[in-house]
Amino acid sequence: MLKTLRSRGYTLFSNAITTTDLQYQLLTTAADDDANRTSSFTLFCPKDSQLFNLDMASDANVYVSTLRYHVIPHRRLTFTELQNLSASFLDTLLPHYSVLIGKTQNDSVALNNGTTGVMVDGVRVSDPDIFVGSRIVVHGIDNVLVTGLNKYSEDLDESDKNGLGVTTTPAAAPGNSPREFLAPIPQFESGNPVTEEEETDLALLAQLAWNIPVEVPALSPVKRQKHKSIKKRAKHRRMHPGNRRKKRPRDHRFDDL
């Protein structure tokens, strides 16, 4: 299979299978099913250029998880079987994730004969049946499948969500006001609402908590003039003759020391 993929121009996907733990997971899944001789897989293989961009833009964990999302375990589906598939979703090798299978009419790219085309999560199967084996079928697709489009995480606990990278709280983005992520401002028991000054203090505390620079308010013209007059009076007070230190008579007995 790997030799066939390389000869058809899908080198990066074949290399990814051998250099990551995806190969181990494929073998493990096959070994679990060997007792009943039911181990089979359907692989959707992106083009080298698209897979290269994914490799450059993601870390190792995201890269391997995305590769698992392109593998359908326990199903050996040729292009004809995909065209006649009754189910809309297929479980992937990435736990709790599935792909959506759609169909397009008169797809000139699929077989160039007016037959029904196949879409996987909106990505077209442009090179069907690259490899057809007794247990594995590989199809070429136009782009990388994006994980998370068809996840069903309602029944996951927090540990599973953390393992899959599912976030439960919104992340702060540049430009967002800290007020958007603050809990509602509490009301006093007397029913009096929080004053505007107290609300401003809460906003400043939120800015400090989110490491957002706090702008120092400039002095108003009245306060600036008052501040200047205070300095001027202080300077005038220092120059007043009554405040000058009196000169002491010089003792000439210590001039030779």
C-alpha cells in the first residue's frame, strides 16, 4: 500500500504512517479484530502540499490526531460503496469524532463520466480507489479534513475533553474587553445598584488580572494649573529672606588646619 501511495504522489501521507504511532494503532486495531477476521480500514489521503502545510502549522499531537481523523476503522469502503452508502456519518480512528459523507451529482473530477461524486466533510474525493486491498482501501482527497466539525462531546467527561483539546470556556482574544469575561456584578442586599465608580474599579481590577495596560488619566487643566501654583509658592517660600539661613562668623583659628 505504501509503495502505491508514493508512486501516485501521496508520499507525505505514507511517510506519516510509518514515522508516527498511527502505524502502531492500525496494527493494534487489526490485531484486536483478527480473531474474527474483521479488521479493515478506509483511508482518505490528502495531497502532499496540503499535508505539508498542516505539518508546518501544527505540533506533533495535533498532526497525529488529524491523521487519525482520516482513517475509518472496521470499514472497507470502495468508491462505489461510498456512493451507495446509506449512513451519513462514519466513525474515525480519532475517538468521539466522525466524518460526514455527502454526494454530488455530475462530478467531473471524480470519474469524469457523469457519475455521482463523494464529499467527505465537504472535501471532494478527487482520486478514488488509489489502493484497493483485501482489507484496506485508500481514496485521494483535495484537502485536509478539519477535526472538530462532527465531534459528539456531549457525553465526554472533563478528562476526555482535556485529552482531545476540547475547550469548555471561551478564550480571550486581543481587543476583547475584560468585562465580557467577568461574572455579573452582584447587587447589595438593600437593592442599591453598584455605582459607576465601583464598576470602574472592577474593570481596572479585571485589566490587571488580564495583564492589560492601564492608562493613567491625564490631569485636567484646572488641576494642572493648581499643581503648578503650589510648586511656585513653594519655590517663592524658599527664596524669602526670612527663610534664609544666617551666616555664622568665621573662626579664623582653624584656617591653618
